[in-house]
Amino acid sequence: MLNAIAFAVLSFLVILGAVMMINTRNVLHAAYWLLEVAIVTAAILWFLGAEYIAVVQLLVYAGSVGVLVIFTLMVTFRTRHELYRESEDNSLYAFLVSLALLALITYAILFSPAMTRVLDYEYQPLRVLGIAMFNMDGWVLPFELVSLVLTVALVAAVWRTKETSSKRKKDGE
């Protein structure tokens, strides 16, 4: 019973975060709400027994993507006015896309043979993937090097954008 209540509360928090992310006009606040959704999704995955996926969710989305989005927004926007996006009413389109996605997911759950297959307890592909990836002879070093290269590329792009925009201001464009 306690797990069901925790799952319901966490599900409500994910939906609340997604709605707040869409409805806020401040782009930085939307990034914070995206970060909240990623963290609560990791908590839901943890409660469902997918600990490895929950940790990957925290590392990749909450740790990397969320922080990089917030870092990018804070560095590239120079005034408070630039952080606000124009409000457009796309409610009808969003509702139609949501209905189509709900129909597709319902169809996949009800009629897909993959959804009805019972997995063998000896079949543990995530454990094998985790051992292969985080073993010192595995993919941990290339994975970290790629994340470092992407971070350096992001910082260089932001730096280059700042130099170009300040040069344009000096030239009077």
C-alpha cells in the first residue's frame, strides 16, 4: 500500500512538473521544471525495481542534460527580457498529439506480443551491460572522454557566440 501511495505521489509530481514546464514563460524556469521531471522519473524507476535505469536517468538527464541546459541558458541570455518566450496558444495541437500518443501506447500495450512475454529471471541484459560499461576494461573511459569533449564543445560554442555578438555590437550591426 505504501508503494502505491509513493508511486501515485511521484506520478503526480511528474505530471505537475511537465505541465509547469510547458506553461511557464520563463525559459530558465522551464529548464528547472525539466530537471525536476528527470529526477522524479528516476525515483519512479527506482520504485519499479529498475535501479540501473534510475541511476542512468540521474546521471544522463538530471546530471548532464539538465545542468548543461541551465548552464547554456544562464550564459547565453544577457538580459532578463530574453529569458521570456512569447506565449502562443497551441493547446489544440498539443491535445491532438497527446490523444494520438495515448492511442498508440494503448494499442502497443494491448496488442503487442512483446508486452505479454514473461521475462526469464536468468535473462539479465542490464547487468551484463552495466558490467561491460563500468568495468575498467570496458566503456567507462571512452564514455567519460566523450562527455568531456561535449562539455568543452559547448563552452567553446558559447564563448565563440559571445565574441561574435560583442564584435557585431562594436561594428554597429
